[in-house]
Amino acid sequence: MEPPCRDHLDRKETPRELEAEIARFVALHNTELYHEVLGKITPDDVYCGRWERILSHREELKRRTLARRRHHNQGMPGRKGARPDRTPALTPKA
């Protein structure tokens, strides 16, 4: 049995089989594969107007995650006096 990654290399015996395979690929491409140029959103999400909601949800998750990490790291040993609202300055090597 061929590995699944080689399914696309199978020969199609009839035009109908080829059309079905092309339709399957287009559906996969537009509904399941994230596109970097679209902000890692599917073309279907953009077309249906869901992209703004998806991006704002991702931003909110990122904001909460960073706040949780900041809170967690404030209690870590060696962090006394660290200011969580500022990134420590990097000292250049002499």
C-alpha cells in the first residue's frame, strides 16, 4: 500500500475521477489549509467574513497568555524588584 502522501500521484482513469480529485483538492485548499499570506486564515474564512473575528480572538488569547506568563514569572526566584511593565534593558558587552 502506498503512503497517504502519494495519493495525489495516482493516475485517474476517467475525466470524472480527475474532476472529483481536483474538486477535493480545491475544497481542501480553500477550507482547511491556512494561508500565510492571509494571516494564517483559510480563504473560506476570508470570503465568508470570519477573518476579523478570528484575528481578534487570536489577539485576545495572546494578550491573556502573556499576562498569565508575566504573572507567573513575577513569582519566580531571582525576580525580586523586576518591573513587569518594562522589558529589562540589555547591557552591551564591552
